[in-house]
Amino acid sequence: MVEIKGFLETSFIDWKGKLCSVLFLPHCNFRCPYCHNHPLILHPEQYESIPLEAIFNRLHSLRDWIDGICLTGGEPTLHPELPLLALEIKKQGFQVKLDTNGSHPQMLKRLIEERLVDYISMDIKAPLDPFSYRRSAGVSVNIESLWRSIEILKEEKVDYEFRMTVVPELHTMEDLLLLGHQVRPGPRIVLQNFNPENPLDPSLRKTPPFDPLLLKEMEKTLQKMV
Ligand code: SF4
């Protein structure tokens, strides 16, 4: 079974409109300079693994409050046992939300086909070209895999969103428009402002976030791109 390295009992912010618990899975194949969960991806051994049974015991007492469980990380789709974990959660009667960077479309396909996931939030890091993506993800990324994940989500066999963290050092407004023209995300896209607190690349600590009003306007523009 997948090692679980963190458990947040209740969250209002990880699944829009729902109260959920959050399970944090270790490791990631990306190294986004703005990542806040970098201890979990660089040094997961620092965290004790939490037995799933202990989590379920706690969740039973929260059953009347919790709508579902968010699986995040790290990158959950790196773990071949992810479908089994989702199945166990489903058996307990909870809905499942998955956060992913979209690099493993075959895992998304399987989770959707086997009805093991109710909502997928896919991070898009930059316009879909190798140079832009490498800069924002910190590693070379197979762009074809990302396109495949985007296509799978756009088939609308599961509820989903595209989410992008916008970082002034990495993204311009032109980048966002280009991304909008490429992906045509429609109302499914959410822009998230960069938070300079404790990023993977310490030089970003001095980077102020975007003007929130400007970002909201850009989000509305992208949401009209269908
Ligand atoms: S994909 Fe997510 S978890 Fe992985 S490095 Fe980027 S922000 Fe961090």
C-alpha cells in the first residue's frame, strides 16, 4: 500500500465547495521552484508513515462532516498502488479527489475508468512547450503526456479543473494568454497566486506575488477561452 506521510483532518480549501480530509503522499517527478511541499518530495523519510487503519479510525468519527478525501503530495500518480488506496477509501464511503501534475495519463485513465476518483485537479505549470515547462517544473517534462492527460480530462468522464500557480519570476501575462489559446480551458481553469513563503527555490522568497485583481481579470479572460 502507498505510504501516507501526512494527514490533515479537515480542510475547506482543498476541494471547492466541500469539506475534505487530505492525505499527503511522498515523492514527485517535478521540482517546481515554487513548491511548498518540498520536504515531502526531497526528504520523505523525515516523516513517519501513517497507517491507513489509523486514518480510517479517525475518519469514522468525522464521517458526518467530511464529504471526501483529497489525495495530494508530492505526485500521487507515481505510486502504482494508488488505485488500491482510492478503492479502500471508496469502500469506506468517501468521495475521492486527486491532485496531479498530469504526467501519468495512463493512471488518470485507469482511475476514471474504474470509477475510483470523483474529481481531478490537474496543475498546469506553463505554456505547453518544453522550454517553458522545464523552467516552471524544474525538470524536463514529456509534453505529450501532459496533452494526453488534458485530453482525458476534457472527455468529461469525471469532474475536473485545471489549476495554475502563477509566479511573477516565471510567468508573464502573455504566457497565460498563450496557455489559454493552447488548452482552451473554459470555466474549468483556476489561477492561484504565488505564495513566497518557503518555496523550494529560496531565491523566490523575495518575489512579490501578482496583483490579485490583475490575476482575477486574467482568470476571467482564460475562462472565456473555450
Ligand atoms: S508538481 Fe507539485 S508537488 Fe511536485 S514539485 Fe511541483 S508543486 Fe511540488
